[in-house]
Amino acid sequence: QVQLVESGGGSVQAGGSLRLSCAASGDSFDRTIMAWFRQAPEKEREFVAHISWSGVNIFYADSVKGRFTISRDNAKKTASLQMNSLRPEDTAVYFCAAHRGLLTEEVLRIPSKYSYWGQGTPVTVST
């Protein structure tokens, strides 16, 4: 089992930055793929970014590419999402997720493929 707890959400003006953190606990963190998803009000949960265990393979949604950076520290069992140049359309609850096992990059963009989820942290970007 892996337990995930997000932190770092808040309110910021457009153009600002926030850094989200995800702390993992449990004995199954090894070899996990970590990801961030987000869900805006009345919208489906959508992929933001994912990172492999080694940190070598990283993929972003087109909507955040060049603005967001995902990273992880396996020794500390943490994953982070640095969000720069925030826009009002980035407003959502952000969720950390973990998956153990091998899947293609495209499949890793599907929320249902992840077994472990945090409770979410809200991000509000105002104009």
C-alpha cells in the first residue's frame, strides 16, 4: 500500500507560481510511477504530468508543457509539481497519484490506471 498526501495548494494571481508536494508513505513506494492530475468544477479529472521511478521519463499535458515541472525524490518519498506562469484555467483540485508496474506513456494519462491517490489540494488562479 501507498498513502499519498498533497500540500502546497492555495490562491495566486495569474502569472504567479505555486509548488505542490506529495508525500508518500507505506512499504510499496519502490518502482512507482508518480503523476499529477487535476479536476476543475464540473469537469472530468485530467492528466497533468507523470514521472518514472528513475526520473528519466517525464511527460506533460500540452496545456502545461513549458510552465509546469514534475520532479521526485525517492529517498524522501516525495514528488513535486512546480507550477509557473499560472493561468485562471489552471484552477482545479490537484491530485497526486501512484502506479506500480509498467504501462505505456499514453495509458499513464488515464486516471483509472492509478491505484493510489491523495486527497487533493486546491489551486485557485485569479485574474
